[in-house]
Amino acid sequence: MFLISMIVSSFISGYLIDKVEKRIVFIWVPTIMASLLTFAFVWLNKISEVFLFSFLLGIAAGVSPAAWGAFFADHTSPEDRGRTMGISIGFSMPIAYLFFITEPFEIGGTAKAELLIIGSLYLVTLLTFFLRPQEKTQVITSSKGRRGAGFRQLFFYSIPIFLFYWVMGVLLSIVFPTVQDQVRTEIFYLIWTFPFLFGAISAGVLFDTMGRNFPTIVGLAITGVSLAVLGIFGIRLGYVCITTLAIGCSFVTVFSFIVWADLAPANARGTYYGAGTGLMASAILLGLMSAGTLFGSISASQIKSYILLSSVALFLCIPPLIITEDVLPKELIEKRRFQQYLDQARKKYVKKG
């Protein structure tokens, strides 16, 4: 129910966001809604109530990325989006992963305290209310930026994103629960979140200095190799593989939230982010369904076949990125490098003087 409502709400909210002037409203409302619904899980006693609140939480989860994405695209220039999104994703994703390890359907115990912490962390977003950011639209000066990307480029970027999130659905469904049966939940959380944070920040810098395609290919390769090694050698190398897997996933995750800003024209950023969020949620849902089980551990032979299949799917993401044109124009990359050269030269001669 959560993912289905998230898919529907993301498409609808993306369209509506482009029709209003105050996009900040679409950030505040789902944030408050998600926080209150997370608090509500503490007092739920019936499975019917859990499904209802999961449906409502999915609506908030679908609106929020579309609104944040449009707001992000409006307030950042293309050559700065990588670092901005890398830091944001790096620090926000641990909150999402914390929700997955709390076992929210198990009412009682430590889950109550953990859900209260998550709900409180969601409210940090409301600091934007006190900062009172001004609404503005960052318009790209080139004609290509104004009219947005063509269908070919949009299609070739959608393929790797869809396949990557399908793999993430498989990982969430069977791989991560199976690994957690062998590793303490707290240890698993640490060996995943800290490498992910490091990878997201590093990826952001690379996206601004090298373009979008090459760092994404590197991230897909790291993720694919990590899964292949995990599938061949098993859980014995779980600690090492999970660490490198987190770094690779962070690269592609940051890319998946930047690319819609690069592809969308200024008057359709909400629509693109809504469609992108729906695409990612749909892929995760298909990954969960294709695994044949929901959040459960399976035998070693089964997990090996799923991991190797996922690894192949990740490597299939690379060819579309090789043949399609990078969405970050080369002149902006050269501008960044030239600015860095000037800054280094200025610092060098200032010290000499």
C-alpha cells in the first residue's frame, strides 16, 4: 500500500507543483504529515490501522521528493547540483534506512522510541520555514536547457535508473534481511550508512567536476562487482561487500535525484521529479514482487541466484550511459575547472605577496 500510494501521489503532485507559485507549501505539508504519521505508528494496535497509515504515509512520501526536487532545481545551477544533492542525500538517507530497521509492524519494545526519533528528524525539514527562502527559478541560458531534454536522452537515462531501483527492491526484499540474520542490525546499519554518506558526498563532487555519466558508471560498476563477489563468496565477505555496495549505491542514488533537474525545462520541473519518483517507486515495487517474498531471509542458493541476476542487471545499466550525451554541458565543466585554477593561482600569489 505504501509504494502504490507513493507512485500515484508522486505523479499527481508533480503536475500540481508546476501549476502553483509557492512550491514550499508542498514541502511543509508532506513533511508535517510524514512526521505525524510516523508518530502515530507508536500507538497503532490493529493491522488494518497500520495499512491505512501506510497508505497515507505513502502519499506524503510521493509528494515530498517531487516538491523538494523542483525546489532544488529552481535554486541551484547545474554545476553546483552534484555537491548540493550529495550532501543532502548523504545525510538524509540514514533516516530512511533507520525506518527500515525499526520493524514498524512490530508494535512495542524499542521500536516505539526509534519511531519517535524518526518522526522528530523529519521535522528538521521545517527549518526552511524559519529561513524563509525566497521563491525563484534558476533558468538555464542555453536554448537546450530551456526546452528540456529530448525523448532519446530521457529514455536512455530512465533505463539505468529503473534497473537500479529494481535491484534495490530485490536487495530490500531478500538480500538485506538475509545478511541481517548473520550480522547484528546495529552493525549492519553502521557498515551501510557511513560508507553511503562518504560515497554520496564524494559522488557530488565528481558529478560537478566530471559530468553525470562517468561517475554514475563508476557507481554502477562498484555496485555490480560488490554484488557479484557477495553472490560468489557468500555472506563470509558480507562486511566488505556491504561497505563497497553502499558506496556504489550512493553514487547512483545521488545521480537519480540530480538528473531530473538537468533534464527538465524550467516550467516542468515538478512534473519531471514526480514522474522520476514514480518510476523509482515502481521499480522498487517490481523488485519486491519479483523476489517472491517480502522482507524475509532465504536459502544460500536462492540468494546467490538473485544476487548474480541483480549484478547482471546493473551492468546492463552502463551501455545507455555510454551512448547518450551527458546532461551537464562540457562548457560548464570547463568553467568549473577554470574557476578552480584561478582560485588556486590567486591563493598561491596572495601567499607570496
